[in-house]
Amino acid sequence: MTAGTAGMENVPAEDSSYRAIFEASSDGLVINDAETGVVLAANPAFCQMHGYASMAGLHPRTFIHPSSHHLFQEYVRTVRSGGEFRARAQDVRRDGSVFDVEVLGRAFDYQGQPALLGVVRDVTEHVRAFQKLEELVGVRTREIERRRDVAEALSQLLTVVNSGRTLDEMLSAIVGHAGRLLGSDASAIYLPETNGDATVLRACASSGLDATYVSFKIPVGVSATGRAFEQRRAVAIHDVGAAYPDHPDAGAYAAGYSALLAIPLAVKAEVYGALTLYFRGARQFHEDQVELATAFADQAALAIENARLHASSEQRRQELEALYHADERLYQSLRLDDVLQALVDEAARLLDADKTSVLVWDDERRQRLAVRAAHGFAPEQLTPMSFGPGEGISGQVAALGEPIVVQDVRNDPRVPERVNQVINRDDTIRSLVSMPIKLENEVFGVFNVNSRRYRGFGDDEQRLLLALAQRAAIAIRNARLHEESEERRQDLEVLYHADQALHRSLRLEEVLDALIELPVAIGQAEMVSLLLWDEEQARFVVGGVRGLSQEILQESFTLSETRIARHRTSDIVEVEDVATDPRISDRLRATVTREGVRAWISSPLRIAGHLFGSFSFGYGHVHHFTQREKRLLVALAQRAALAIQNARLHEQSESRRHELAALYEADEMMHRSLRLHDVLNALVDAAIGLLRADAAGVWGVDSRSGGVVPLAARGLSSEYLAATVTLNDDADVLAFWWSLGRFAVDDLSTDPRVPPSQRELLEREGYRSLLTTQIHVGQEAFGSFTVGRRTPHTFTEQEQRLLNALAQRAGLAIQNARLYEQAQQAATLEERQRLARELHDAVTQTLFSAALIAEVLPELWDLDAEEGRQRLAELRRLTRGALAEMRTLLLELRPGALAELALSDLLRQLAEAIAGRARLEVRASVHGQPRGVPSEVHIVLYRLAQEALNNAVKHAQAHNVDLELSYLEDGVALRVSDDGCGFSYEPTVGAAGHFGLRIMRERAESINATFQLETKPGAGTVVQVTWRETEDSAA
């Protein structure tokens, strides 16, 4: 009850306050008869609630809804029994509308009669609110149930994801869970794939769909599945049959499905595919169903993404393992062919390819790609697989540096027909991918992978191929570096052997022979030629060949008819094809073609900047010369040039040495005698030996007749020599001889400078060539010096230089002979004058004194016999001295006699001569056992004694001189002492100004004797020389 009705039960019905409360109450109040239930009274609120102005006398069944009649009966029973009644019921308004009420009833006295008082409230709004609340609770409950189901499904989905299943197994599990969770009759997951230029969706997993429908591929943007994938939103089809057969999903309807719900499988910006649910009957899809399906699809998309990431990671791991294995194969060998073969083998294994190949440039010019390694190809299939830049797939990849994928080889116009015909003869190649192999941003070659089935060669496969190509590039670079290193090693070994061969000999002929043999021996050429440059003829002559006929040795080539002329301005001449090279003269082309030469390469041989010749390799086939071949040829040519230079220097050195030796021998011959006749004969003999001449002669001028006369000759008959004298009357002959100077006649029969009479004489002797020069003695022309040969001969500069050298030496020898003759005459005159002086100073004076004594001796003897005896003794002393002096002079005239006489006798004779001449006492004594001494010691000791005695006579003013000769056990000692005036002498300083003493000391040292001098003023002088025998002197 409300506040208005509270307490009304305690107010009697008859009371006026009762009525006021009853009427004013906002709650509906109704009083019913306790027996019949009829309304006894109803307040305005109750009447208004039910749409009546007054409700007294109405039975409750009139306004109580039938569904609540049983409540009214219960109300009556409860109140009658003294209890209170409370319930919810439904009433009916007068207009028939039903509304909810809350009823509270109890017993009540109305006008003294038992009655029922009911308080009725309209609770329609409360009921509605409660109902809404119940609805919300139901929704929440259902959402909770749905989320629980989703959670369970996602938990199961997570279990599937973490089960390690493959992506296909996972997709099958997902569609199974989707059907159970979302109540669909069938379900499928569609993933995109490329079909030509279009993208289609293919059922990768399904549940409840027949195989025929599953095999259908759905274009993107078509049907519910295609639109969901394209528009990234859920697409619901409630009833396909309503528009059948024109509906895009008519196929589903034909398969028995009327309703479809397609949800995209998307994570962030990536759409992986679509999840489609199929229902057999038409139906409306509630929002919560779509939301649930979307939530499941989102989780499924995450699962797919994770599975793909896992699969990608697993694939990457497998790729890395495969690449690691490939690395092992690629790096097993450093040979380029092995590396390329490993590349094609590994590519076939990794990509499950049927055929693989690697094409590389055929040479440095990069004009053609040719197969270097292949897998799965028959040998005959490789022959036509050669491409220029931009030609075919491989040529385009090489030109662009980018990979190319061909899904259908047979229908691709870029594939040359010749290749298609060969590779498809036995088996069909449908698809291929061509990948460039780059080394330092430059295409080294092209890597091809071929398949018999249609293949798209997706990004993963191309990435794997690229990684393999990159690894191969590193291995190839290493192999090429190894190959280059090995080539350099081989080249160095070749050059080492070349150096050995070229420097094995210093003879030029042997060096050239080794140079010709070398390229063939080291396997660098099939044919070799050596051309030598003839400067005088301005032509190349063939100096030697290998692999060619001997007839070509007779050939020579001018600069205008051969490319070899370029040797003066360039280093290398290469001809790859003789037949097609327009730069070669017809004669040269015919010559080398006859010899079987098809290609050659030449390098000049330059020595000290001058062209020596040309060194060439040749081949019997068309040949492209690589940089290595060019480099090796130049290196060989340089080494050959050095060897040739060394040989020429050696040859010049040897020639010069022989010349010097010959000239030395000629000098020795010409200086062996100082007689002019012997000198000239030695000269002609030396000329014949040195110049390999057949004849030689020296002609001079007869001082009496003024004509030419032979002074010395060899190889010429006496008739010829006599005839040359008779030609002195021929002015032409005289002019010829004296105008020659240095003159060479290569062929007498053709040289117009030779007078006919002289030519006739020489031809009669059999001579055809001659070389002449003049001999000068000082500034004076002495004569003409000529050599001749019996055959025509061009005298070289060396031969002319040698003849002049002989003439110069002959001039010196002749001058020496003349000087010797003059010296002999002067020496003879001087010796005569010396002997005259000696006779005058010594013997003549002594004899004059003896003659005077002899004249006066008879008279003196008569006057005083004692005085006569004294004079007679003096006469005897003078005559003995004169005799000794004469013997000494005779020894001077015969120097050989000095060594013949005993040394003791020579010294006694010398003492007598000095004593007789100087009138002083000279005592000579010999001690020891006389022994023989070497002749040079014999003569030196004699000369030293002679010089010491002369010094005593001239400078010492001595009265007595002792001359002692002592024979020692191992030598001889000479001592000369006098009682003269002596002089100042310091042994360490020597006697300044005493030239004779220095000469005496030098003479003693010449025989390894010791020289000692003892003297001082007023004490005389002692000279002692001691010679001791040594092993050398004894020998």
C-alpha cells in the first residue's frame, strides 16, 4: 500500500475519512464481496486504470485476464482464511488491452459486512523493464555461450596450429571446426592463385562439399566468395534459389545449397583467402552469426598466417640447408668447370628441375653465349644453344641483367625455333626460368632451369635460384681467380723454361733455333715462324720455321704487302682468319694458305729500339687469340729479344775478343822482330789468318824509280808480283793504287773502278774481290795493304775495321823497326865513342906512361940500377893494369863473357885494372868454397863491385881498397872497404844527392840481396852486399 492507503484498514467504511482516503489514493482500491467477489466499491484510480467511470457491481472476471482467473480464486481463499495475498496478474481494460498489475489483498469490513480489500497497481512498465532485463540477460548468456563455444573452437584451432601439421592439414581442421561451430552444412577455405594474368580462388580445404563443386575455381570479384576476398568484408546470400539460375552462386544451389556466408581471411592489410559456409535451406543470417563467423575467420586467418610463417621459416631453413649443401658442392673444387657442373646439378636437385644449364661468354669479346655445363641434356641438344646478346631468352637475360620466367616455352616467341626443335625432339620442356650470374656487376653467364610441366616459378623459387646464383658467383669468382693464378703459374713456368732454353747458349744461331722450337714444345702453337728484318733490302726474310715447309724459307715480304709492316708502330698483329681478312695481300694469303695457316699472331722483336724481326704463332684453323695468348707471346718476344741481344753482345764480345786476340797475336808477330822485312811478312800472315783471305800483300814506293813494288806477299805468284812492277808505266794502275785509301771491291768483274790491266792480272790469279787500305807511319804514307778472295764477297764493316787495325799496328811496328834501326846505329856509334874514351882515359894513358918509362929505363938503369929496378916494377904494374883494362873492355864488348868467367876471376881482374889505372893499393881476396850462383846474381855483384871501386877512385881519395868475396853456405857476400875520406850518411834517410848509391841499392834489391853502407867523414867507407839462396832462386 501507498502512504495514502496505509491505515485505511483501520477506518470504518462508514467514516467520512475513509471515503476521503479511498477516493484520493493513487493506488487502485477495490472492495469485493467476500462471498461473490462482485465489486462493492472502486476508487477513481482503479476505475481509470481499467478504463471505466465506475466499476461497482462488476464481477472481477470482467476485468481480470483469463490467464489470472486462478489467481483471483486463490486471492479469495487466502483472504477468507485470514491471510494476506500478494501476486502479479494481468487485467483487461475496457478497450480489451491487457496490462500487468500487482495485487495486495486482505480482509476488510465494509459497511459491517466482511469484504475483500485489494490494492492494485499498474506494473506494466516494471514488467517491461524486467522483461527487457531478462532479454538482456539472455543475450549476454547466449553471447557468453557463443564466446565459450568460440573459445573452445579457437582452443581447438590453436591445438591444430600447434600440432605441427602441414598447412593443408591445418586448413582441413579449420573448415571442420567452422562447420561445427557455426552450424553450417558444408564449409570451405579458398586461397588465391595465379591463372595466367588473372587471380582465382581455389578450394584448398573443404568439408561436406562434393568433389565436383570443390574443383571449381572462383574468379576474384565473382560470387559471394570472390566478393568477400576482393571487398575484404562478409558477404551473405540468404536464398540463391530466388534468382536461380542467373545467380553468381548458382553452382552452389545446384550442389544443394541455398544460403552462403563468405568471410575474408585477413590479417591487417593482407588477405589470405576466404572462408565460405554453405547452408541447404534459405535463411536469414543474424548479425551475431556473422560476427561469430568473422571472429572465427579472423582467428583462422591468424592461424593461416602463423602456419605460413612457420612454413616459410621451415622452407627457409630447408633452403639454407640446401644452400649449405650447395656451398659444399660449389666449393669442393677450384676448377671452373667443376663449379659450373655442381651449380647445374644442385639447381636440378633443389628445384626438382628436369634440365639445367649454364651458358657463359665464349671469349673476351662477349659476342656469343655457349653452354659450359648442363644437367639432363643430351649432347646433341647443346649444340644449337648458342646465343648472341639479346638473342633468345638467355641472350636477353645477359643483355638486361634481369631474370626471365617463361611458363610456356612452345608458345613464347622469344625462344628460337632451332632450340625448340632440338630440346623438344624427345621430351617436352614447358617452363623455364633464366637467371643472370653476375660478377662485380657484370654478367658472367646465364643460369637456366627447365621443367617438363607447367610451372610458374614463384617468388620463393626465384629467390632460391638467386641465392644459388649469388653463391655460384662467389665460387665462380674464386675458381676464376684460381684459374687465373694457375694460368699465371703455368705462364711463369713456360717463361721459366723459355728462359732456360733461350739462355742455354750465347750463340745467336742456337738462340734463334731455340726460339723457333719453343712455342711448339710448350704446346702454345701448331706453327711457328721467325722473320728477320733486312734493313738494306727493306724486306722481311724468313729466318726459320716449325710446322711449315722448307720452301717458305725462300720467301721474303715487303712492308707494303704484309700486315707485319705495322710492327714499326704497334706491338701485336693478329689475324683470326686468313681467308676473310681484307688487310692481307693476295700473295701473302696465297703463301700462308698453301702452308695450311688459317690464323696467326705476331709480335715484333726489337733490340735497343731497333727492329730485329718478327715472331709468330700460327694455327691451321680459325682462331680467336685470347689476352693470355697475347700476353704470353709478348713476354716470349721480350725474353727472346733479351736473349738475342745477349747473344749479339756475346757475339760482338767474342768477335771483339777474337779480334783483340788476333791483333795481339799480330802485334806479337810483328813485334817479334824489329827488322822491317820480318814485320811486313808477319803482317800479311796475320791478315790471311784474321780475315780468312786467300791472299795478302803490302806494296810500297821504290825510292829510286818512284814505282809501286811489292814489299811482302802471301798467296800471290812470283809472276804476278813481277808483273805488278811492269805496270808502273801504266798511269791508270798507279792512280788506282794510290787513290784507293780504304777501298773494297766486291766483284772485280763488274767494278768499273779497277783498271783493265789490273783486273786481268787478278783474274788470272783467280781473285774476284779485294779490300785495301793504306799504311801510315806517323803522318807519312808508307804503302798499300791489300787482302783478296777468290770468290765475290761483300766485306763487312767489321772486316774493314779489322784490316785498318792491322794497318795501324803495322804502321807502329814499322815505325818501331825504323826507330830500332836508328837506335842500333846510334848505340853502335855511342859504344864506339865510349870505348874510345875508355881507351883514351885508361889504357892509352897507361901505355903512354909505360912507353915513357920504357924509353928512359936504359938510361936510368945506367945511372942508378936501384931506381931502374923501381921503374921497371912500375912498368910491370902499368902493363899488367893495361892488360887487365883491355880484358875488361873486351868483356864489355862481349856481355855474355861476364857470365862465363868465375866471379872471383872477374873481381881479381877488376882489382888489377883499377890498381893499375889509379895507382892505389887494391887487395882482392876470396873466402870459402867457390860455388855457382845464378847469372843475374853473378852480373849484379860484378857491377856493384865495379861501381864501389870506381867511387873509391873518384870520390874517396883512398890509398888502400880491400875487395872481399865470401862464399857462404847459402849464399855469397861482397865487401868493398877503403881508407878514404868518407861522408855523412843516415841509413833511414839515405845519402841525399848520391844518385850512384840509389842505383847500387836498387841493383841489390833486384836480386833480393841486402845492401849495407857504413861510412862517416874521415873514417872511410864500407859497402857490403849479401845474397842468400831461396827456393825460387834455386829453381
